[in-house]
Amino acid sequence: MVFKKENSIVSNESSESANLTTEKTEQEKSTASKQEQKPTSDGSNFWRQVLDNLQIIAIALALALLIRAFVAEPRYIPSGSMLPTLKVGDRVVVEKISYLFRPPASGEVIVFNPPLQLQMRGYDSDQAFIKRVIGTPGKTIAIQGGKVYLNDTPLAEDYIAEPPAYQMRPVSVPNEQLFVMGDNRNNSNDSHVWGFLPQKQIIGRAFFRFWPLSRIGSV
């Protein structure tokens, strides 16, 4: 009977040991399984972040393109035809909203694609020009004695490089067209050379110079 009890005790201890071993093994398996799954989870998060970043970049590019096409865009001044107002290398903002609600006004500086008469002289159709609006539809323009006349009244032009050294007989600006000139009167390829500008060629209004910083301000 004593041996049986001892055997029983031994048997019970073995069973408990086996149970502990089994539980331990299951915990180890569970831990190992979690460790194996962790890299997969990290990889999934990485690609999700990549996709999120790509979406943000795509949205930003789309907004930039829309703003450039319909709202405003920067432009670089490549020549001296608008001296002293704009110098070579200046950078300006060209806004495209104003002329959706009103026509261009005399004195405003505009950027435009070359009209047909300039394209026939070899200029690319998408090449940009920048000039000042002098005459609007219905106005009469003449150049005499170093002055520009608008409806027989000489313009006070403190923004030009020098008075024009040429003459031009009076001309009337047709509907939906403009008479434009460079502020560097004697070094500008403008309406006194090639005629009127159709308003449909306008890209926008140059209104702000953002470079160089020493000359930042309105145009």
C-alpha cells in the first residue's frame, strides 16, 4: 500500500510536470507566432505610408498645375524691352483672374502669346511677350515729338526709359484688340512695329515682382 501511494504521488507529479511543459510549449509557440507576424505588420504599415505619401504628392501636383493654368504663374523677364520697370532676370507673378471679369485697362502690364503677325515672323506660338497696355478698343493712339498721344492727349509716362525717337500716325484700336508698347520705347518690338494685339492672346496681368528681393513689389 505504501508503494502504491508513492507511485501515485510520483504519477501525479509527472502529470503536473507534463501539463506545465505543455503550457510552456504553447506559450512559446504563441510568442514565436507573434514575432513571425510582426515583420509582416511592419511591412504593411510601410507600404501604406508610401501610398499615403504618393497620394499627397499627386494632389499637390494637381493643385499646382490647376493654379498655374487658371490662377497665376511665375514668369522670367528675358529681355530689356520693359526697362526700367522690369530688368533682365526679374521674376514676376502673372495672375489670370482679373480679365475673366473685366477688360484690360490702359497702363497695365500684360503677358501674352505672339499674335499671328509675329508668328509669321518666326516667333513660336507659345512664346511669351510682356508689354504695357497703351490703347484699349475705341481709343486713338499717335506718336509725335517724343510723346505718345491717347485721344489727342499726351501721356505722362514717368516709367519709360526714354522718349520714343520715331513717329506714328494716329490709329484707332479695333474691338477686342489692344495697342501695347514696351517701356524701353526705342528698344521694344511692340504694336508700333507689328500692329494690334488680339485680347484672346493674353495670358494674364503681371502685377507683382518677387525677385530680386531688393526690388520686390508691385509692377
